[in-house]
Amino acid sequence: MRSHPANTLTGRALSAADRRQQLRVERIEDAEVLKIDYARVEALYFQNPSFGFYFLRLASARLFRNIASVEALVEEREREILRLQVATPATP
């Protein structure tokens, strides 16, 4: 579980067709949890350049983390394929 500093955003991008995802958050001290819909995020993105830039950085960081995870998984699978190919002798 990751910890977030005070006054920061956490959440999930809405990528599902019905634009619904679930996120579990554990509160370890007093906090306020707010909910915002996609239309409001989109409006804030255009109305407030600072928020827009922050949101782009947040989304980009998550995208790069996801890419790194997928790349690591692909490398692991490629090593496993190679291991299986070496372990299985070719038949004539």
C-alpha cells in the first residue's frame, strides 16, 4: 500500500466503457474523501492551468509505471519461453 502526502490526489483513471472503477483507500488518520466525476475533472482541466498540468503529470507518471510493469512482465515471459525451449529438445 502506498502512502500519500496531505493535500494530494489519489484515484483511478476512468478507462472502463461505463466509466466506473473501484478504488480502496485506507485512512490512517483524519482525512476527507471527495468524489469528483469525469465531467468536472474535464472542466477543471481547462479552467485551471495549474490543475491541468498537475493532472497531466499525475496521469503520465501512472502511465509510465504501467508501461514499466508490462515491460517487466514481457521480459519475464520471454525468459520463461527461452527456458522451456532450451529444456525441450527439438524433434527431427
